[in-house]
Amino acid sequence: MTEKPTDTADFGTTRRGFLRASVAGSALAVTGGAGMAQTPDPLITTVQPWAQSFGDGVDATPYGLPIRFETDVVRRNVPWLTADVTSSINFTPIHALDGTITPQGCGFERHHSGAIELSKDDYRLMINGLVDTPLVFTYADLERFPRESRVHFLECAANTGMEWAGAQLNGSQFTHGMIHNMEYTGIPLRLLLEEAGVQPEGKWILVEGADASSNGRSIPMEKALDDCLVAFKANGEALRKEHGYPVRLVVPGWEGNMWVKWLRRIEVGDQPWETREETSKYTDTMADGSARKWTWVMDAKSVVTSPSPQMPIKHGTGPLVITGLAWSGRGSITRVDVTVDGGKTWHEARLAPQASDKALHRFYFDHVWDGSEMLLQSRATDSTGYVQPTKAALRAIRGLNSVYHNNCIQTWWVKSNGEAENVEIS
Amino acid sequence: MTEKPTDTADFGTTRRGFLRASVAGSALAVTGGAGMAQTPDPLITTVQPWAQSFGDGVDATPYGLPIRFETDVVRRNVPWLTADVTSSINFTPIHALDGTITPQGCGFERHHSGAIELSKDDYRLMINGLVDTPLVFTYADLERFPRESRVHFLECAANTGMEWAGAQLNGSQFTHGMIHNMEYTGIPLRLLLEEAGVQPEGKWILVEGADASSNGRSIPMEKALDDCLVAFKANGEALRKEHGYPVRLVVPGWEGNMWVKWLRRIEVGDQPWETREETSKYTDTMADGSARKWTWVMDAKSVVTSPSPQMPIKHGTGPLVITGLAWSGRGSITRVDVTVDGGKTWHEARLAPQASDKALHRFYFDHVWDGSEMLLQSRATDSTGYVQPTKAALRAIRGLNSVYHNNCIQTWWVKSNGEAENVEIS
């Protein structure tokens, strides 16, 4: 059974008395009417200190940071997951965010040998291999090429990877936070390749970074000439150091490991390089021990970010905003369904506007919670018609040996006290 | 004469040898081919220090800031413009940004009595006046209402106001930087008004903030019920202190002064309040001394952000990216034209994708500069068909006494040495 989404355009009129009717004492009538008798609230009956003095001047924060009350909305790593912080992962606090844009300051980052400091003056990008003219670009050269700006998500292939073995990490930040979504500005990679002149036998490129890991990856020429960007800005401003300043590769819809940071070199070749990062890592080990290679695309996926283990319901029964993110490496999200009963009944959620393909979409489902337990899930459908699979369906095909490319439907068990846990249901 | 825009999809093939053909020594061939003989570049011929050691670990910056090389890309105020920094303006560094999203940390802010610190626990929003049931909402109450996420620009009515008297401040940050563009998440104001129950004679609302200035403004009910948001997030995360944490009003397309920060109270009335902020301020003084009132909408406007006085051309002749921003408070931008000869010849620019109405649009025009002087302008057309006027056309109607609502075509005089100045042309 599926319901059509409730448009907020109709919400007010159909649910007049939204909070008053359903949540005693939550929205408080202050005088007469339908309101409840109550103790006067000094926050509204007396003039508060912040209304009697000056606040900060405009020169207090030339570059602003979050207010001190929000210090827990930060990237976090999982210390036991990797041996060292220079080859580790910082998860986006998606549980606490809304909308779709991820600020650079709290956006997922992963390094293989630490975030290096590389100035624009010291930056060079080489294109060599099967090209008519090997080229080296300075940063200033790159600024002269035609550029584009598009919003795209970057998702690590290992995002949600712990779920292959069963419900583990307790919180959407840790199960699904190896992702960010920014407005990237850069040069179509195609233009730089055409500048060098790709020879007819040039079918692949190798991309590598200027850091010690170099993180080399092979990309088929068709993708390189399609929608990749050699990017220098994210969300309007220069890339942050940890996001690859001054230049990174953007490979829309494909696994984050290919979005090489501190991009140093692009070699054109006639076959893939079979680097460490595409053989011993970033391949999918199947049930029989064989490895699926070249699984670059991040398939359609979604997750409820709130309520969730890090975002329990604190307000009791009644109106409850259920919200989350959905994305597809193959295009746009056309529909998200939400269930509160483990998949017996699905409800179509509302989607916020999004101009770019291969970008995060925000969904909302406005629910009236009766206080009973919920098995909360979301299910994305993308513009190719593909529907996000259950964990069981994914395991039936891929087994339990994988680390990467787990796009299963996620389940949160929301208890009557509002707390939520990461669980599996059959 | 008008050219169609050059789609980057054709750019590479039609301009093969883009930099090599036109800019000697800029993109350097490294071996043979069409390249030039040159001194080996140690940055590409030797292994650099950053490729031989570890960079920062992922726990180095739980909340990241810009790299130290970008410390000049910050908000700036103009000390002589206001008496004190608690009632002043911080301009967005639009000259140095690209794309459309403005990070909160460098996004335009203006206070009337300083940025106050107001916690979620201390936050209350009252709705009173001509309503069935006066209500007070806590922050937790607001989180239970249906919400929307949309990208919108906020422009101060005084943006570009100095230009009424002639070309003055030298730099797009100062002429056009009283603007930002964020993805705002919040509750449709309509839903909160419907919750209280607007009485038939309720035709206006007064909105005021919790700071000492309170900054009261009247808004007609039609707009209040249309697209306004009671917002708590911007670009995904909580509003920064200086942007009104925890709650501000979003009034899409209308002057920024109405986007009340630290939103405290909404009163419903049968006529406007004629507050200080809509009588002695934020009205438009005409040539005869009379005042235009209720000029809320920000009309279609654009500006070239680079090259510009703060962004001189440093690379000599040849390929040059001309880029800027365009926006309209009445809808979307359908077209931007660029001229390099003071309006004799116009060229249609490319626009980056944008899902929301009343949001910034990024435009690009790829030019080949011959090194001669340019009179650089951009001209926006919006979805109503309205075309951004010249300064002369605007003055003919509005005179020279105004401070607010100057949406004239801006001119940068780019000299042969690449430097640019703010000028007027007749």
C-alpha cells in the first residue's frame, strides 16, 4: 500500500491545530482561546538580557564558525577502523544536518597518507602518455579554461560497508556518513584532454595525487570525456586543505576514491593500470572468493537521518518529522518511500528541489507518531527506474564478503521511549 | 548584435590547442610535439617534500577552516560607512568566490545592535494579534512542523547603493557584496500562522527579532502565506550566530532587512506598523524629496565578479574566463548577456544549473582577450521578461537621492595591464 506524499501546501489547512490538537502543552496558547492555563514563562514575560545590550560587531568573526552550542555537529572518525589517522576516515554528521549541501568544514574526508599542504604556486598538473602533446599546467593556466558549476555527491565505496556483516555502528553518521554533497566548480576534464590531444588508442586514464599515497586510479576514457571536472572550488570557495586544495578531480556518481585530491598527473593509456587501489582495494569480494572489478558507480541509496540512533525522539507522541537523504550515481532521485512498520506499508515522501543529477536529495515524511515502536526505513527510486534493494536481496547476490557498495535499505528500530537502534529485519 | 552562448560541450573541439595556440609558455609541453624548449621545472622533475611525508590526520580539524593561503577571502566591512561595528555590514567576498552557494562563514551579515547569543533552550517564538489563539513555540515545537529546503539569495536593499552618486567603491565585494545565497531549511510561515488561526481582518504581520534593535518590519499577509520560511538551518547546518541562530525569517526575493534574525514575535494586524525600519529607513527618496514606500522586491540584477577591481587579469592576452552572478527577486534568471565594449556588442553567457527561484545564478562567458581596454558589463533578464536597466535609465526615473534598490548595470574598466576600475559610462 502506498500513499501519495502530503504536500505542505495542503498541510496547514488539513491539519489545523497541528500541535495543539495532538501535543498537550507543546505549543502554548498565551491568552484565552483554546490554550491551557499555565505558569507565566519568564522568557516571554520579561525583557531578557540579550535584548538589553549590544551583541558582537561585524568584525568579530571575519571567517565565521558554528556557535558554541553546536560543537557536537562535527566530523568524527572511528578510531578502531584504521591503524592511523593519516589513513583514516572522518564521517559527516549527517544525522544533525538538513537540506542537501554539506559545508566543507564538516564534509566527509578520507586520506591515504594525510592531508598535504600544497600552494597554488607549487601546483602543477601533468597530462602525458598517449597524447599528441604532453602538457603541464600551472594553477593560473587552469583558471583560463571554460568552467562549470554543479552540485554532486561524493560517496566512499565503503560507506555502509560495515552493514554487510549485520547491524553494527549505531548512528547514521557512522553507517552512512562517508558522503558529502557540494557545489563543485571546475574545468570539464574533457577540455584538458582535448588540449593535449588524446591519440586513437587512448582508452583509459590514470589519475594520481601529489600526496605520498598518490592514490592512482584508472578511469575509462568514456567517463573522462563525459562529466568529470578538474575542480578548484567547492560551495563557492577554494577547496579546503583536507578536500584537496588547490585542485581535485570530480567523478560524478562514481566512488569517492576516484575523486583524486591534490591532482598531480593524468596519464592516457590503452588499458587500465590495475593499481593497488583497484585490485587489493576497491573491488568486491563475492561469496565464492572471486572479486568483482570496475564497480565504480554508486547505486541508488537512501537513509533516514532523523529520527535515528543519534537523533532520538525527545518530544513524545504526535507530529514527527521523518527526514533523510537519497542519491543515485546514475542520475536523479525520482521518488523516496518511507515505512514505519518495517516495510508493510510504504508512504511516498516529499523531495526538496535539486538541479543537478548525481546529487543528494532531501526527503521529508510528516508522520503522527502514536508512541508505539517503529521499524523505520526509506527506499529510493532513481531516474533509471532502479529501486534500492533490501539487505537480504543484496546479500543473496553478493554474499557477505564484500566491504564496498552496500546500498541496502537501512532499518532503525525506534522504541516507545524515542530511542533508536540500528537493527536488521528479515 | 548578440551571439549565442558557447556551450563548453563544443568548446574543446572548436578551440583545440586552446592555450598553446594563444598563450605562449602558459601551458607547457613537456616533451617534443608542439611544445617549446624550456628549463626543466623542478616541481615536475623532482619528488617534492609533500610526496615524501605524511600530511594531517583526519582528526586535525573536526571543524575545518580555509587553508592559510586563502586568508584574504573573508567578509570585510567598510569602517567609514557606519558609526559602530554593532550596527554595520560585512560584505561577502564575491570577487573571490565561484558557483552560487555562499558558505555561512563568509556570507554577508548586517546587524542593527550586534549579533546576540541565544540558545535553543532560551528561544521562544510568539504569534499574537488578530489570531484565534495566540501561541508561543519553543524550538522543539518548531522541529515538529513540516519543513522545506530551498536555495535563496538574501540581498540588502542598500546593496550597490553607493553607486547612485557615481562609481565609488572599487571592488565587487563592496559594490555588490551585501548578498549571500544559501540553502535554507525551515517551516513554511503559513503553517505557523494557520496554527494560530489568522482572523479575517488580519492583512499584515509584524516580525521582530530578539536583539535590542528588534528590527521590526511589516509584511503583507499575501507574502507571509506564500513562500516565507521560519528557518533554522542554512547550507545544511544550524544558522551561525551572526545569521540569527537559532531561528531567522526567510522572505524570498525581498530585501534582506525583512529576513529578521533571532525571530521572536509575529503579530497579525489589519494594517502596516510603519516602523522606523520602513519609514526613516528602507524607503526610496525620489528626486522631488518624496519617498517610495513598500519597495520590498529585489529586481533583476547581475555583476561581473571576475575580472574586477579586486581580481585583475594577471595572465596577459588570450583566453579569459569572465564570470559573475545574476539574480531576481521575481523568479529565475533566464539569460545573462556580457559586453566587453561598453554595450556595443552583447554576448549571451552560459548559466550553471539552479533548482530554486529567487536564488543566485552563476554565469560564464569565455572570451579571448586581445589586450586592449575593455568596458565590461553584464545584463540579466529574468523569468518575467524584465531586463536589468542601465544606471542612466534608473536615474531618469528615480533621481539621485536614493540609497536603496539600485540594480543598475555595473561597469568595470579593464585596462591593458589587466587592472580594473569601477567607472561610469554614459
